[in-house]
Amino acid sequence: MSPSTILAIHAVIALCFAVPMLLRPSFTSGQYGLSDDASSRYLARLLGAAFLAFAVIAWMARTSTDVAALSAICAGFTIGSAAGLLASLKGQLGGSLKPAGWSIELIYAFLTLGYGSAWMGLSR
């Protein structure tokens, strides 16, 4: 997958998660079966802020022609997405999430493969 394609897709996905996590953390947590307490809302908002940063970085980088910068961004998002996939799988398989939680694993798997492909393509 080309860097511009995966970056644009990631920007949209990240924004779609960031906005509800920042504005309605209780709703977002509830969709995945997480508890609705002050700590959960706090962590959801922090994660929403991180997703917003990812969305901005991905969107702004999508038109870059700087191979070194794109390679660094794709490497970082590959490793981060793989870590997110492993963490979310542990939570899902441990019974922490509702069945809707599988959507998170699918998204992280897609991003890991997409960024990995883009990163390897830039390394040639």
C-alpha cells in the first residue's frame, strides 16, 4: 500500500475515534464494555487526544515527498499499531471487552499491515 493511501485512511479512522473519545468518553467506553468511572473517562480522553494527534500527523504527512520522513512515520505507526494489536488482543481474549472489541483488532491489524507494506516499499 502506498504511504499516502495508508496515511489518509489512518487519519480518517483516528479522527473517527478521537472525537467521541474526547467529547463522549462514557459512550465510547460503553460500546466496548469498559467501566464508566472517572478513571476510565480520563484515560479515554487521553487516548482521544493521542488519536487526534495521530490524525493530524497522518493527514499532514500524506502529501510529503520526503522519503526519510515518510519512512520514519511509517516505521513508527507500524510498530505502534502492532503494539496496539497485541494489547487489544490480550484484552479481548482476556474477556475485558464486548464482541464489538474485535473491531479494534481488525483496525490495528489493517494499520500494521498497511504501514508495514508502505515502510518496506520505502526501504527499497
